[in-house]
Amino acid sequence: MAWDVTVVSTLAQCYVDRAATGVGAVAEMADERKLAKYSNLASNFTFQPIAVENPGSFSLSTLEFLSDLGHKLSSFSGEERASSFLFQRVSVSLQRFNSCSTARHFRDRQRSRPIVTPALILTFLLLTIENYTRKDINKNNNNNIKFI
């Protein structure tokens, strides 16, 4: 499985008109762009775009993917709240991304470079999801698990 995360700002000039059409409209547009970008990916890969608007709206396919992943984590781990924990982790990562995005122009005066970059936050999000899923899979010692 391959995935690509994009967080789009509904306040960006190029998205304002689309954002005015409804909640999640910009995330859906970003989702479609990612699908087009990776349309030539080898057939042995399953591609899942992760598209989120910075206020917190997910594209429909992202919401379905995270919901399915959360249900699978719950069934493998026995923890009924695993799905909620996954969404909480994603939510906290998005909040961190937003704070970095808002403050990205502030620089550390001594080093003259960004304190935290949005790319670092997205990397953290992916590692969080990957580590969370591996922890639950290893907990049950089931090596035949295949996610969507």
C-alpha cells in the first residue's frame, strides 16, 4: 500500500471559491488530484490518498480508509476504542500542522531557520499511523494481516 498525505488550506486564494461550495470540497479536490498524480503507479500497489482540509474535514475516501483501519485495529487489538484513538492521533497531528503552518514565518533568531516545518509534522503523522498499526499487529502476533 502506498499513500500520500496532503493538507489543504481552505483560506488559500486558489481554494476559496471551491471551499465556499461546502465542507470537504477542497479535500475532495485534493483527493482527486492525488489519484490523478499516481494513476500510473504499478498495479501491485494500492494507492490511498489522505486529503484533509486544515480546519479538519477529510475527503470521503480518507474518512472511509481511516474508519476501516480503525475497525481493523479494534478487532486485532481487542481495544474497542482503537478507532477513536486513531482519529485522536490524526486530529492532534493536524492541530500541530496548523500551528506550524501559522507560525512558519517565525524563525529561530539564533539559527535563522524554521523551528518546525509542515513536512516534519506530516512525517510525524505517517509514522504515528504506521507505529500504531504495527504495535497492534505485533501484539496479536498475526503475520498474515493485510490492510486494504
